[in-house]
Amino acid sequence: MRVGDLLGVAVTVVRRCAMPLCVAAFLAAALSTGVSLLVLAMSGSLRSYAEAGWLADILQGGTSIPASIITSALAGLVVSTVCGVIVAGMATAGAGALAQGRDGRGAVAQRLVGRWPALLGVAVIVGVVCSVGLLLLVVPGVLAFLILVLAGPAAVMERAGVGESLQRSARLSRGHRGRILGVTLLAGIIAGFVSTVITTVLSSVFGQQDAVGVLLITQAVGTVIAAFTGAWTGAVIALLYIDIRIRTEHLDYALRIAAESDRRARIQAPGQAGDGLNPPPAPAG
């Protein structure tokens, strides 16, 4: 699929699986925002963060960011990255169903039966590794993301364990990391732009009110927006996983066979069809 196709089909995935994906993305954003604000409040830095005096100092040539703000950002980043892996894994179930010509509704709940422990384990590892890498030197975090970004989808769709999912992501992403970087960066820019425009408008509307109140309002609105942008970004990653498997493992052929098998199975014995999404068998010998 071309980049435009990936972004467009991701909208369809979210539309078909709106309830589980948008709810999960909303809870992820709420948890991430809540953790960040809680750290700021507990450190007594909520007002200074809201008034952005520290940011003005940086723009005027300052070089130090308050430790409480760094801690808050790291905590929110870890939670956001962990939850992003979970949303991407969930979205892959819906994307896989659509790739087989199914409606997609109900596919997330059905596919995740028995897969939550592996998905959560993968999400925690990927989230912590990527977040720490981004905080330390940025580049290691980006590299870790590009290597491990497909682990969530692999855990859900291939019924792999935690370690196997991480290894599977490393193998699948090899040779495609430039494409993964470009697509996810573009999706992030689009999602960030939408959120920034809306929250900036709200900030100007409520600009005369208390800084903390404005911060809380914009964060709450941003959380609602993230219910859709987060679900969409997860769907983009899910489609990248399927697209890479089509390019490297001829998954499109397996999906066509699975779709035909599914059509027949629904006639003969509903609920017994395969999905064609298991990884190819290892070569003999």
C-alpha cells in the first residue's frame, strides 16, 4: 500500500472498530495526562508549568529544565508509549479482519481472547525501552521504536509470546525501518497538528482565566481528541504490520485463501474459519 492508502484505510479501521479503539485511546490519553499532572502537582510545579515561565527562560537562552517537569514528561511518555503499543495491537485485529473482507466489528474482542498477558508484557517492555532511550539521547529511543514497533501486532495476530513477539518485530522491520519512520512520523505530525490547533484556539478563548484552569481545560480537550487521533495512529501501525507481511511473506495470498475458507466455513460451521495471519512455517531442516 502507498502511504496515502495506509492513512486512508486507517480511518476505515477506526470507523469499523470505533468503540474498542477509541475507548482504549481515550483511556490511554487520560492515564498519560493524569500521571503527568499528578507528578507536577505532587512536586508543587503545576502552576509554574501552567504559566510556562520555564519555557520562556529556555527560549531566552536558558539551558536547564526543572527536574519535576522532566520527571512529569518521562512518566507521561512511558504511559503513552505503553498504551500506544496496546492500541496498535488491538487495531491489528480489526485491520486483519478487514483485510479478509470481514466487517471488522467484534474482531478486536474476539482476537484478544487469551492474548492480553502477552500484549501487556510486550507493551511494557517496548514502552519503557523506547521512552528511556528518547529521554537519554533521543536516537536510541527512535531506533528501539523502529525495531520493536510491530511487536504488539505480532503478539495479537500471531499468538506469539513476549520474547517471540519482540524478535518477530525485529525481523519484520528489518529493511523497512525507513518506511516505518516516514509513515509513523507523518501520522504523528498530522495527529499533533490537529490537537495543537484545537487546543491553541481554546487557550486563546480561555486565555484570561487562571493559568492552571486553562491548562486543565486544554488537557481535557486534548484527551478527547486523542481518543480519535490515538486510535488512528494505532491503526496506521497495524496496517504497516500487514503491509510489511504482504511485501515480505506474500500475506495477500494467504489472506485470499483465508477469506475463501472463511466464506465456506460460515456456511458449513460458523466460527471455525482460520485467519491466514499466522507467520509462515520455518523452512525444513
